[in-house]
Amino acid sequence: MSTPSTFIPPLSGTSPVLATKTPSNLRDELTDMVIRDLLGPAGGSDEELNQHEDHAYQRYLVGMLAPKASEIAGGETDELAAAGGDEGEEGAPESGVPAGSTYFPSSMGLSFVVAAETKEIVVKAEWGQYLRVKSANQQKKDGSPANVWKRNPVIAPAMTLPLKDGHIPLRPLHSAHPLVLLQGRMRSTSDGWVVTLFIVNQQEERRGHGEPKDEVWVFQPKLRVHGAENQSIFVQRKSAKADLSKMDPLTREESETLEMLYRHQREFAVGHGISVHATLPEPLAERATQVETEWVPMFEVPQQTPRSEVDDENLAGVTMDMKALAELPKEALNFQSYK
């Protein structure tokens, strides 16, 4: 099987050249496609959804902050396949247990620890707002412009916060969106400054008939925090470890084992209703330069080497090679060791 390639236009007087993609390139492209399909925006920062999408919040599965006290009736998310067109298999889908009403979250955030000598932090936020507009690209059957949901990217100006004890009062992140707010708290501890920040959607839910309700939702929100000069200011919270003396012997042994196994893992932030990602200046660094929220977390799993007879003498003579096992004839499948 040939490896997928990308065509690169040739220079004048030269032959066409194909750039071969590595397996890691293909994996990264597939990962990006999956994330864009789950979180969005699948069609780019100013995407336009298909005209048949009645609600923007039904297009994506994660990364949405509803207007405060927003309740979605179970029927709106039940049996979506029943609204399909003429194509595909005939018949309605089987009915399962009816879904109950759901309250979507209106906020998300993160907590982290900043080195005691730090004076201030810089907070950046961005999100998408979907507006109901007349499409310039899609038409109804009669040829008139179709009504669609179009994404309006919102990038809030950087906000510098001095570190001082107390609550961070609600403040708008962007002047054009006065009810999408930043809220939080700062506290001085022996580990450093413990800071908690939230994006809060305080927009009122629209209940009027025909009103574009999804315009007051916040999509794909992200918070980024770094130092004034992008220095390494984020530290681990050392005192947050569990008290082993209060555990039963079995739980204590398990906790000590896990601490040993993950002793090289660094935790610089904790998410609230969301995951987090920390940027390190170098691998295994003791401090991070930036922390940010992450709706779809990713982790690189180290390659594992299978055990062999050198590790366990009971494995002597046992074939564990996947290629050899795949080529094993059916009559040899008798649950005995294959040599």
C-alpha cells in the first residue's frame, strides 16, 4: 500500500515533487480532524454551518457555555436521526429511554500556583459567537439566501492582573460582550500565589418566539495565563499531597506506588469543568511558562516494550509476535503455545 502524499507545485523547469507524509504527520492530521469535529470550529474561525443546522449547540459535543440557567429539553437532543432526509435506510430509529432535561454549564476555569516573587499575571481569552445571518454561499430551494449560523471569532484584549489577596470582581473580557465575564480569587500561601480564574457567561437566555437563542451561547472558550515577560512563574503545589498516615494499609500502599510511578509527572494547574495544559520551557522543568484550558486533552503515551523470557522464565517458548499469530492457521488455534 502506498503512503499518502501531498502535491507540491514544481519550480519552473523542474519535475513535480511529492512530499511523503510520515505516520506521525497522518496521526496529527487525524487528531486535528477529530477535535475540530467534536469541539469546532470545523470550518475555520469564521465558519458557516450548514443551513439545515437548527441550533449551533447541536453541531458540537463539547466546548459550550450556556446563558445562565439555560435548560435544554430532552426532546431537543433525542432521536436526531429522525430528522434526516430521504436518503439512507427507511424507517424511524428505535426509541430508547427518553432523555431528561439538561442544564448546560455557564462557566469554566482553572486554578494554579504562581511563584511568590511574581508581581502580576497576564490573562488572555477567546471564544466564538454564532450569529444567525443570511448566507452569501447557501441558498434555499427558491434561490433566496438561506438563514445560517455563522461564527464570529472573539479575541479579548490581554488583561494584566496584579497579584494581591482577595476576590477578583466580575469584569467584562471584551467591551463588545459585556456579559461574558472574568471572575476569580487570589490567595497568598506558603507555596506561592494560589489563583483561580473563571470565564462566566452571564447573558440572559432568550425565550421569545423566533429569537436566535444560540447567539447568547459561548462556543470554544479558552483561557491562557502567562507572566508579563513570559517567564517561568508557575510552580507545583507541594503541600497538596495526601496524608498517608490517615489511610488504611492497602490504600497507603497503592498511593505510595502511584506517587513513585508518576514522580516525574508535573501538575501545574487544575481545571474546573475542563482540562488544562501547561507549557514547559524544557522537558521535566520544575516551572511552567504558561497554563491554559483544554476542552479535548491529549497525552503522548510512551511506547511499551512487551515482556520476554528474560523478564519471566515462564514466557520461554511462547510466541507473542503479532505477525506470527496473525498468520497462524485456523487448525492450529488450540490455545497451545505456538512456536
